[in-house]
Amino acid sequence: MGRYKQMNCPACNSFQVHVLATQAAIRAGCYEKTAAVIGAENLIKPDIAASIQAAMHARAERTRITADKVVGELARWDSLSCAIELLIEKLLWV
């Protein structure tokens, strides 16, 4: 993980909250004008990238939630939403 430990890297910690490099850079203290560039630069720095990956892996292990589970749950909710809309349409047209 090199010189950027998970707890010592504001950009890494902010990335865990926002998952967007620009917003993470702003939250870590960068100016809005330069945040996009600094955020992109941070993501290609090997130490920071490794720290972010390790933190994401630790969160996935801790919560036992993966991106696949999130996408699956969103798809399920979308299906339920469609079914509810159809039911409402039928009730309104009766």
C-alpha cells in the first residue's frame, strides 16, 4: 500500500464516500477548479489506487454486498415499480 495508508489518505477516504474522483478531491480539500484533474491524477497513482482497492475490498467483505447484488436489487425494484404502475393504470381505467 506504500506511503498512503487507508486512514492517512483523505482522497482515499473521500473516494469511499463519493465514488467519484472529482468529488473525492473536493472533499479532501482541493479547489473545485482543479479537483477534476487532481482526482484523475490520484486514481492513476499506484499507491492511492491500491489503497482505494483495498478499502473497497474491505468494505465488500465487511458488508458482504457486491456490485452484482446492488444491480440485482435495483433490477428487482425496477420490476416491482413497473408492476405497481401497471396495477395503478388498471385501477384508474376501471
